[in-house]
Amino acid sequence: MSDVTTLPDEGLPIEIHLSDDELDAHREHITTFIEETIDDAGVDGAVIGLSGGIDSTLTAYLATEALGTDRVYGLVLPSTVNPDESMSDAERVAETLDIGYDVIEISPIVDAFFTAYPTGEDDQMAAGNVRVRTRAVLNYFVANTRNAIVLGTGNRSEGLTGYFTKYGDQAVDCNPIGNLYKRQVRQLARHIGVPDDLVEKAPSAEMWTGQTDETEMGVTYDLLDAVLVLHIDGPLSKHATATTLAIEVSAIERVEELYQQSEHKRHMPPAPEPL
């Protein structure tokens, strides 16, 4: 989808930003969650895939705050479709936090899949998902060797719209920032001192060259968050939401479509009821 729907110039007519006190409460809530998850699992620490994007960056900052530098390990997993600057940002995050990390080029592994099934290589979505799922396997491989769990980096906006690869970037043990909308992720990141260039970086799953989240979804994150708050999570009807946001109903329907079509991603694989 090439056209991206945005909010009117006057911006968001509702307030989903968090106050400083609320940000501090979320920070404490999330770090406590990470600590308790590690303790309950009886493991030594956590592994996190670092992409250079804001979600993995915020998760890494909070995990390091919760566990200390010696209990968090990063993986930078580039492929041929990842811009060099993204991988540099990922390494910068690890070095800023002073956590151990490895850089593992995934292209040889991905190429083995393409060799095994050449028909799929030219399918952009299928090939992109292979890259994401390869990273998931490596995350768990390293986590197993370190007696660690895998921290996911998904936020609430992505979770509700299915903007993740099933058994890929959501093949994780927990999602520490999974209760935050994208706008709130940026706000909390800035609040705890993440550099502005990472906070404002255009989000991309980098499944193929030139991909951006907003172009693929067809809506900006600001608009998406507003519709999620008012309509999907909130009480307003489709038409009331469109009126409140001063946008076309078709934009609301696009978000509804993303939510409904991804329902299966938010549940365990179904099985028949016991007889």
C-alpha cells in the first residue's frame, strides 16, 4: 500500500500522552515485571535482539535497569536487506548500555532456506518472514546456551494490528513494553534518556529493502494509536471515531481490518474441544 493516511494538521484531538508521574510508574512497573519474569523462570538473565529501532532500544534500556549489565545480552542480526546505519545503531545501544553482544550475519542461514526451496525466494513477504524467523531461532539458541529467556520488543499498537511475524519476532518469552502504544513507547524512551535520533527514527521491520511500518500498514502510528484508543480498545463507534478524529471512515475500516485479520496471531493455535 503506497498511500499513508495521516491525521489532520492540527494533530491528535485526544490525549494519550503520559504524565511524568505516569511515565515513572510505567518504568517501575515494567522493570519489576522483567525482574519477576526472570525470577519465576529460574534463569540467569535475558537475551534481546537489537535492531537499532526504538522498541528494542527501550526494551534493552529497561532490561538493563532491571537486571544489571551482566544479566542482559544483545544480539545484532543483520542481513543483506538491513541498512548499515540500523546495525550501527543497534551496536551503539549495546555499547552505550555496556552489555555484552554478538553480531551474527543471518544471510548464509537464510540463503540455505532459499536453496532448499527456491520458489519462495522471490515472494517478498515469505522471504521477509524467513529472515524474521531465523532471528527468532538464533535468539533462542543463544538464550539456551546462557540459561536465559528471550525478551520480546513488541508494543501494544503492533500487537493489536498483527504487525509482527507469527513465530518470528513474537516467538519470545515476554513483551515488557507490550502494554504501551507506539506514541507512549517514544515518550517513555525520551523520558529515560534514549537519544532523540533513535526516538524519532522511522519504524521499520526491515524485512526487505526500503520497508517502513507506516507504508505497509497504510496509516501513520499517530493515527493508528488514536483509532486503537478510541475504537478498538475504547467505546466509540466507527463513525464517532471518524468524526472525532476528522478523518474518513475508510481509515477506521483499515485499522479494523488489520485488527480482525490478525486475531489468530494473538492466540495459541486452536484445537478441537475435547469430546
